[in-house]
Amino acid sequence: MKIVSTEGFVVSTTKYGENSKILNIITKDYGLIGVISRGCMSNKSILRTVSEKFVYANFNINYKANKLSTLINADVINYFQYIKSDINLVGYLTYLTELVDNVYKQNDSSEIYNIFVSTLLKIEQQLDPLVLTNILEVKFLDYLGIGLSLDGCAKCGNKNIVSISHKQGGFLCKNCYDNSGFTNKNALKTIRLYYYVDINKISELNITNDTKMEIDNFLNHYYKDYTGLYIKSKEFLNNLKRY
């Protein structure tokens, strides 16, 4: 056991005994780890406020590799007050947290953490949550082993793209077009930008509603058909978009 400090985000908690919790924390340095927060449910505990879901902090822990570690204390980095003040944004936060938890269980790349945190920070800066969520979803496909082919036709490599197909897993040229997916030129260009953009460098998002909806609908179908993930909070998120 060693004492370490690591940046992380609490993706879920489980009650442990009378006054303690086990925190599942996705961390920048150690991946997804389990940490026991002893006595944190007591009103007098200094660990009480940092032992909740959605806490983003620097955690000081007694670390045990591949075993349950122990929380010493934590310093909150960002409270996400803007996100937590809006029920709709909390819906995005819940979905993104459940998604990153599922993706990390299939691939332990540290870049997953970076993409996730960068996305939350940009939503907290009041940028479009749907666009940012879709950007993250496009990027996460690589870590699920089903990344989209966005540099040429998925079937023949031709660069003269006319559509994107969820059946073929990417762009299609005129000769390979199979009547699935969408053909909106702006949406085709934008979904490729989603994949290559550095989230940290985004300062504004000016995307038409039609383009946003085309891409979101495509990703919904692609995730449903090929990821094998069922995330209940996604249903709530989809219902929000209808209003």
C-alpha cells in the first residue's frame, strides 16, 4: 500500500457497512478503481461531501493495485454548479458518467478519462451539451472496437463521399451507397470534425439544428446496434430532445 494523489471523478457509490461507502472512481493515473471512504456517511465526517457521485477532485488515497484502496481526503477541482443547476444538464451528466463507466470496463486507455473530463468542463462552460455528447460518442467508438471509417469510403476507400452508413460503419461513395444513413453534406463534414476535433480547444459551437439531429440520430442507431451497451439514462436524454 502507498499513499498517492490522483485526479478523478466518482462514477458510482455503494453503501458499505453502517457509515461507509465504496466509491468507484475513474482516475487520470490508475484507471477505474474502488476506494473505501470510511465513516463518510457521518454528519461530522470530513469525507462526507467528497464521497458522492459526480465529484471531480484530487483524491489522496492509500492505494492498493487491483484491490480496494482507502480514501484519506480530497480537494474538489470543479463543483459543476452550472450543470447541477439544470435538470436537463444533469441528464447529460448522468448519461456521460454511465457511458464512460461502461467504456472503461472494455478498454482502460487513459485517453478515455481525458475525453470525458474535457467534455464535462466544456458543458460547464455553457457550450452545447448535445454536440459535446455526440463528439464524445464518436471518439469513444474507437475504444469499443467499432470506430467509424471517416477518411474515405468504408467499402472501397474512394474519397468522393456521398453518405454515411451505420450498416457499413462509415462513409460511402456514390458507387457503394446502400440507401442507409444520411446524405446531408454538412452533417457528413461535421461528424468527421467531431472525430478529429480537440475538445479542449473548442471555444464555440455553431451547428444547425438539422445537422445536430442527423448526427445524433445516426449515433443513437449505431450505438444501439453495435455497442451492446444498454444505458438507461439514454432514454431520459432522448425524451428531453422531443421537447
